[in-house]
Amino acid sequence: MKKFLIPAVLMTLILGCATQAITTNNGIERGYISVSTNANTEIAPDVAEISIAVQTYDNKSMQKATLQNKEISDKVIAALKSMINTSNGDYIKTSDFNASPIYTYSGNKRNLDKYQVSNSVIVHTKSIDKVGNMIDKAIALGATNVNSLSFSVSSYEDKCNDLLELASKRARLRAEAVAKVVPTSITGIRTMDVSCSANNAVRTQYRFMKSNMLMDAAGAAPEASSTSIESGVIKIFANVNASYFVK
């Protein structure tokens, strides 16, 4: 009896597995083994999304604030469109437009302070090497905010499927290893829960250097991009929780 219990316990501790039993409707007890496995990989991102906004204000007229915003936004969007490759799936879309009065309060009295107009666009591009230049160009033309910058992998679904296949094979092998020690044999799958997720293993960074605000002797902005972009890597995780019937 001791020769059976010791290796079974050891295998449970080492492999993180558990053998259990359930009772079916006809009263027959069926044992099963539960296992958890995972697989992961790191991939360089090939898609970037930049959220860029233009905000304008006018103290007296919403129309003036809107016209000014349109003038700047048209320039920014036109410049960004010239820097993307639509044949490669790149695009620009408006994500938000807002025009509203801004008030200040003095006691119970509300006073109109100014009118604010904001136009936000998202640039979706596979030209990762141009992201810094896109940000610089937008700022130079009057964009006031870079709200966010994120990176992703276009082959995410394919990578997830590959990792789930690998994790599933590991789950089966792990369950079989436990079954041999018990000893018993696997007769089928009882349950299987799978999931896949991604996150940035290296944090995305972007910063504006002082040289971005400097001009050369002729009054022109420096040609080289002063915005440093680190895209890092995307880490993709696949997890499999499975249980197998045994006899």
C-alpha cells in the first residue's frame, strides 16, 4: 500500500495534477485526472495605433473655435495620410469629436469661460518605423495631444492557435504521466477550458525631446525625428485546464 501512495503523491506535487472521482447517474464511480498547462512566446509587434487630438479654444465664438480646429485637423490628417500605406491595411479614422462651452463658477453663478472643440483621430499602421515621424509631424502642424500609443501583432490569432495546440499536447502528456504511476489509463476528455491573451512584455515608451522645440539658424525645425519610440515585444500566453476520465 505504501509503495502505491508515495509515488502518486510525489507526482501530484511535481506536476500539479490531481486524480479524483465522480459518480455517474447509474451509480458507477468514474475517476479522472485534472491538469493545467501553458505555453507562451514573445513576438515583435508589427502594428501600431496612435490616438492624436487637436484641441482649439475661443473666448467668444464656438464657430471660430470649430473653424480653427478644422483648419488644423485637415492639415494634420492630410500629412498623416501621406505617411501611411493603405494597400498594407493602414487607415485613419475619427475616434471622437466634441464641441462644448467651458464654464467657471463663482458661488451659485455660472460664467462662460470659453468654447472648446476637440477632434481625435486614430492612426492604424504597420509602418512601425514611421511612428515617431508621424507624432512629430502631427505636433508640428498643431496637434495638441497624443492620447495613446499601442502596439499589437497582426498574426495574433494564428499564434494563439499554435500555442493552444502546444499546451493541449502538454496537458495530455502530463495526464498520461500521472496515469501510468497510479496506475490507470485515460479513456476520454471530461472537461477542457482554454484561453489565450497578450500583453506588452516591454512597456511602450514615447517621449518628446527638447530638440523637438528647437529651430535651426534658418528658423526651420530639425529634419530628424526627436521622438524616441520603443515598441518592445508582445508576449502571448495560452492556458489549458483539462480533466481526463480514467479507468
